[in-house]
Amino acid sequence: MHADEKDPITRSILAAAFSVSNELGPGFLEKVYERALIRELGMLGLRARGQVKHSILYKGESVGDYIADLVVQDSVIVEVKCVEGLAPEHVAQCINYLKASGMKRGLLLNFQKPRLEWKRLVYEF
């Protein structure tokens, strides 16, 4: 896992997230930030879908589902949080979403504090 800092899609997602954070500030539920982010990404010309389900397969059979908060341009998973701070379990959750979806890039966004907290993840298969 390493930062993929040259990716224009994740840079645009971060720009949108900072815009949402600056406009709304902290204190709302995750769903509010998720919806605002979808709107902001759309205004930037990026396709974003919310609550995207990915099945977990075990020996060819579905054994459960993961639901990603957002998928942008069918290539980046965005997990929205409103917590005191991003923790290892949030990183693990995002990595599991990447594994389940087959996508390589993810962003964790925490809107809980006045300043947006974020982590960029790249999962190498």
C-alpha cells in the first residue's frame, strides 16, 4: 500500500471534500456529507454513486456484502466518517472494500473536526 499522489481523480475528490468541509463545517451525520460530496463531485463533472454494494465471494459463493459509501468514476472508493480520528479499523475497512470491489484506490474522509482529515490508500493485489 502506498500513496498514489499523482492521480487526478483522487485529487479532484479531495478538492470536493475540502469544499464540502469548508461549506458545512463539522457536526452533521455522515449521510449529509456523503450527499453533499456526491453533489460537489457532479458539479466537477465526476460520476459518483452512493451506497454501492460489493459481494464477498468464498469458493464461488456469496458469503456477505460490503457497502461502500461512494464510488467515483467506477475506480475510487470513498469512505466517509464522522469520528474523533481515523483509526486502524477504518483503514482496514477501506482496504476490505478495495479487496471486495477489485478497485485499487480509496480515500478515507473524516468530517468530524473543523479541518478535514483524510487518508489516501492504494491496494496492490
